[in-house]
Amino acid sequence: MPRNKVNKAVNKPIGQRLEQLVVNHLGLNWVSFASKLGYTNSSTLHKIKCGDTSISAEKLFEIAMIPCLKGSINLHWLITGKGEPFLAGPSCDELVELGKSTRVSIDDDALAEALVRILRRSTN
């Protein structure tokens, strides 16, 4: 089965914004951030930063769930570069409720739909 071709032109800017978020806004290093996302080491994050691999919808959702004093992490900014890194809402608690109500842990379609709803709310 052929592998999906990696689009570095799309992936690399996302990876760079992810690094900006982690280092400048969350005050974490790659190793601790990788651990928060369930990676055993930071090599996958490094590949994401360099554009060599894509970040999954599941990991984007986990990033959105990271509690922050600055507000909710803006996935729209992370993906597109538009807007600010943080939103005043929805809160992490709202995201947890959204996750429970859509059963995002069960299938990728529900997770993708939940992410779309979060992104739509962030642009309104």
C-alpha cells in the first residue's frame, strides 16, 4: 500500500507554530510536551516541526485539551497561522464536555467533527 505523500509546505509552518506555542507560550521543552501528548520521546515532534510528518487530528485534540492560564489553545491559529495562539473560550472544561458528548475517543470521524466545531467556534 503506498504511503501518503508528506506536504512539507503545509506541515512545516504548523510544526513551527507548534514549537512557538510550546516554547514561547507554554514554557515547556520538547521532551515534556511529547510526554503530555503520549509520545515516548520527542522525535515525532521534531519530525512535525521539520514538516517531515503530519500531526494527527487526535494529537490536535489533545493539544486543545492542555490547560493554559492564557486561555484555550487556538487550533485555527496552529493550523492556519491566522488569529492569536489563545482564545478566551471555549474553556478546557467545555472541550471535555464536547469530547464526552461526541464520544471522540471512539472513532476518527467524531473526532474530526469535534475539531471542526471547535475551529468554527474560534472564528465566530
